[in-house]
Amino acid sequence: MKRFQIALIVGVVSATAMGTYLYWIEQMTGKQLYTLLMNIDFIYQPDDNMNSQLFAVFEFSLHVLVAIIMVLIYLFMIQREFFKNRRFELAAIITFVAFLTYFPLTILAQTETPAITDFVAISDWFLAHVIFFFIFYYFTEFLMKKVNFNI
């Protein structure tokens, strides 16, 4: 139960921080990075009758769910002997894999998103994932100590 509670808290906080940063970047620069983060139009297109605010909540919830799953995977993997003393590296690898989603998401997007070669957008996407990483790793470590989570 401790594992799920940690994953829930860290997933919500880190996903919200990352989403907030990308939303701010989109508002300030016009680069549609928050749109890219939330975009699932290549999987599902809502019909015109669907409330757009409700769909936005659904998209953000999927983003948070992915973050929770990432933390759960991390918490399961650090139980293995190989990763016990490589937690920082493991969190960095998991986050880097998430960063790499910029490329397939950009290719698959049906709505307007930054170009796959837009260095500034890629840099902002990377910085958003760095923010995610630091919250993901350090907040998880903090909560593991706080609740005596045994590795």
C-alpha cells in the first residue's frame, strides 16, 4: 500500500508541475508543447457534442496516470538488487525515455504541434522532463524515508 500511495502522490505532483511548466511555455511563446503533452488525437477524436473542458480533464488525467505508472515501475524496479544503489540513474533513464516521446508524439499528432526539428521546443520539452525528474526522484526518496519504505 505504501508503494501505491507514494506513486499516487509523486505522480500527481510531478505531472502537475511538468504540465504547468509546459502550459506556461505555451502561453508565453505560442509553442504548443502543452498541447503536445495532452494530445491523444491520434488515438481518439472526441465528437463535437463532448464538453471540451471535460475532455481536457480526461487528457490531463491520462498524463497523471502515466506519471503514476512510471513511479510504480520505479518503485518495483528498485526492489531488485541491481537497482538498489542505482536509483538516481534508474529515475533518470525512465524520465529520459519519457522525454523521447517528443518525437513519436510530434509525428503522430494530427493537431498543430512544434516541428520535430524545433530545437527550442525540444529544449523546453527536455527542461520540462528535468523538472519532472527532480520531483520524481527527490520527492520519492523523501516519501520513502518518511514512511519507512523498505528497499
